[in-house]
Amino acid sequence: MDYAAAALSGIALVAVGIVVQPVQGFGGLLIAGLFGTSLALGAGIFAAVSAAAGATWWHPLAPVPAALGRTVWVPLIAVAGAIFLGVSILYPWAAPGAVDASHILAAKAAWLNKSFFLARTASVCLVFMGIMSLLFSGGARDNVPSTRAGVVFLMLFALTLSVASWDWTMSLEPEWFSTMWAVYSFAGAFLGGIAAIAVLALALESGPIGLIRLGERQVHDFGGLLFAFAFFWGYIWFCQYMLIWYSNIPEETVYYFARLRGDWALLFWLNPLLNLVIPFLVLLSAKAKKHRPTLRQVAFIVLAGRWLDT
């Protein structure tokens, strides 16, 4: 009953926010939905990659990514609600007369039109829920997906995540584009999923019941994954920035031009600090990777970084 009351209170606050300040209200709903969706999908990527590779070290904690992945429908409802109800408010290309005022938007009109956009959004949401159900279906023994399920998940996920990243986030600035945006979105989702699983697994292990039992190997491997994919995210972040800076095409540089001025600059540089610099430096040693309190703190910092990046 308490959960229902909390959910109803949250829905009421969102509704009031949308009525009072539609742009901020729909924007906040979209951010929350995208953040939650990326964490749930990140848990799915973790399980799918591990299953496809035949890894066994993570089996004792398989219920954690399974539980996190199965929640994907909740943030997807928030994403779909923000998009279907607020598409004309959130997305400049959907405003009346926007296509006629920009030759760039006119060239993208075949892709960026409301009917096709909303149809893609509905399709992507259904595919996300479908592949998560496939991955953690009743046939998954002890919440460990089969190799085949992992491979199918990754193939379908690669296509749908690309479309979602282009539509839901990149088209918020429709005259800007980046050929690396889909890879950047994948790197962020995987990093966030690893951090979320680490936080939940360590919390369940240290709880009074002790639902999860992690050996030194599992803790060290999680530390290694968090370290590696923080570096991978940072590599993609730098590559995108470097390529756009080097080519110096106005349609690309506008993204960084807006974010390197004024108050945005602090948030811009805080992003790689939380997602790359801190986890990389702290988890550089093998001892730190095995130290549970350190790993927990770094994972929380990365989750804060993932929210900021979103």
C-alpha cells in the first residue's frame, strides 16, 4: 500500500509540474525515464554479454541484473508518456513551422515527423520489453540466460538502441548530429548497468539476510569491469569531442559551443570527472578493486555521473 501511495504521489507531482511548467515538467519526466531505462538496459547488456561469452563467475549474483532488467517497463512508461504527450514541447522539429524555417530540418523531415517518430518510439519500447523478457524468461535457469538468448538480445539491442538514441536524445537538438552518438549511448548504458548491479549486489550481501554471497573473485571482477568501462566511456567521450573539434563543421560544433560557455562549462567538465577520472584513478590498483567499501563508493559516484550525463 505504501508503494502505491508513493507512486500516486509521484504521478500527481509530475502532473502538477507539467501543468505549471510544461517544458521543465516533460523534460524532467524524460530525463528520469531515460536514466532508469539506461540502467535497466545496462543490466541486460551485462547479462547478455556474459551469457554470450560463456562466463560463469557472475552466476551467484545473476538474480541482481535479472531483477534490475525486469523493471525496464517502468521507466519506459515515463519515456513514452513524456514523448507522446509532450513531443511538440520537447522537440523543436515538431513545433509548427519548424521545418519551413530550417533547410536542415527540411532535409530530415522524412525521418523527423510526428507520426513516424511516435511509431518508432512505440516499436522501440515494445522491443526493449520483449528482449528483456526473452533474456530473463522462465527458461533462464537460476536467472542465467542461455547463450542463444544473449546473442539474440545483443543483435536486437544494437539496432533499437541506435534508433532510440537518435530519436529520444539527439533529436532534442535536431540541427546537430554525431555519428558516434549511438556508441556513446551504449557505453553509458553499460557503465551505468555495471555500477547499479555492483551497488545492489553489495547491498544485498551486507544486508541482515545476506541474499547474495560474493567471493573475492566476484568483487575484483566487478571492480575490473567498472574500471574498464569507465575508461571505455571516456574513450568514446573523447573521440566524439576530438573528431568534432578537428573537423570543425558548424552543424557539429554547435553542441559543444553551447556547453562550453557560462554555467554549462562546469557541468560539462564535471561529467568526465564523475564517469571517468574518479573511477579510473581510484580503481587503478588491484587492492582497491577488491575493497568492498571503495567499490561501493565509486559505483555511487558513477551513478551520479550517469544521471548528470543523461
